[in-house]
Amino acid sequence: MKPSSPTPPMHPQLMILLELQDLRAKYRELERDEASAAVEREVFNVDPDEALTGLGEAIEKLENSLSAPVRARYDRISPNRDRVVVPVLRGVCYGCFVSIPTATAGDQEVNQVLQGCESCGSFIYVVT
Amino acid sequence: MKLRDLFTPDTVKLEIDSDSKDEILKELIELLELDDKSEAILFKTLKRRENLGSTGIGKGIAIPHCRSLVVEETRLAYGRKSNGAEFQAIDGEPVHHFFLIVAPPLEVSNQYLPILGKIAQFAKDPDIPEKLLQIDSPDAFLTLLEERGA
Ligand SMILES: [Zn+2]
């Protein structure tokens, strides 16, 4: 069963950032988390080094599809943190745990605009 | 942490309709009842993972898995395709049983890997694939997990 209300549209660049976020998380996990890499190797027969190469290429391709201003901000924040997009749950930024009163989960239009948290600088994705 | 507690009858589908890998992934994702955008993102992320190598681990079992921002907590779903589907599994055999795992990017409890391990262990138990083919309701699936202490 689907939620009855129609899904609000999302900013296309936010879609790319979310995809990038998931890919970067997988990359980090394979690179730094020995237990995860071991599971991928032993249960799923994946070569972690090959996987990292493939993921790296996919990440680069997506990064290149960001618009110039978004890319500039992305380049500024991505080297220093694991997450470039952070969820906002019940009005709280999960990057820095500061409340963002303007981005509330009740606002259906909120992910149509690409927003950043003023406190920590991350792009935000409001979980509705 | 018990697998039994992470499934509900709603997240168990005993007859997957689709035949292709993509459509099967979408059908599994639908069981989680996310909004359309989240479904689309999750599909892409799962596809990316499949591109690294099939999550079909052999013996008719696949465990598509990923971490994604679109879930707040670890979510599981089970789908069955009685006549099997081509999923590029490690042993080249058709896949009948699909266990979907989606975890948030960061979790305090770090359940993801233990859950993945438990499912792999449960599903690889020699008589489980056959038993899974015999169950006739989502509740019977949950009971089977319970019986195995999984
Ligand atoms: Zn913040």
C-alpha cells in the first residue's frame, strides 16, 4: 500500500546529491570498514578493490553532473565530512543537531528547494 | 536482535510478479512503503550495488542490500519467486528467495552487518530454501524464522 498523498517533487540536484551520498557511503564502508569489506568478499564474492574503482568512477560521473554553484559548495564541504547531505528529522539537522525552524517535516514543498543548514553548511534533505 | 522482529506480514510477499532483476528490486522496495522519490533513490542505490557484483549468493538466494539516507532504521523485506528468476547469482542458478536489507547511513546500534550475517546464515541452512518454497502465508514465514531462532 502506498501513502495516499502524492509525493512532492524534489529538486533534481538534491536527487543527485542523495545518490552521491549513498555511493560515497558505500565507498567509505568498503575502504575503511574491514568487517563490511570482508562480508562483501566472503558472502558475495565481490573484490573490494575492483568495487572501489567502479564506485569511484560512478561518484566522479555524478559529481560532474552537479551544477556549478552546487558543485562549488559540494567541493567545499565534501573533503571534511562523511556526509554532504544530512537528513532533517522533526526540524532538527542531523549533521549538527541544531534546530532548523524553516525546514519542518510538515512542509510538503520543502525538498523542491535545495537548502543548506546555516549552522553546519551541509545540504539538507527533509524527511517527510 | 531477532530477524523475526524485523519483518512484518506486510513486508513479506510470497509471489513476486516480475521476472527481470530491475523489476524484482522495485517490487521488493515497494514492500517498504516509502514515498516515490525515496523508492527511486533506493532503487538506484541497490542497482549500483548489484553492478559491483550480484547479491545472488547461490542456492536460490539473493540478498540485495545497501545503506541509504531514505530510511531511518534498518528495514527488511522478503520476496519469493516460486519458479525462480535469473539474477546472475554466483552459482548461475535461478533465484527463488529475495531478502532485502536497507540500513541508514549511520546507526548507533550498527545492526546492519549482524543482520546481513544472520540472513546469510539462515538462508544457507540446507533445508531452508525448500521450506521457504512450502510456506503459504506471510505468518508462516515469520513462524519459520521463529522456529529457527532467527
Ligand atoms: Zn546542520
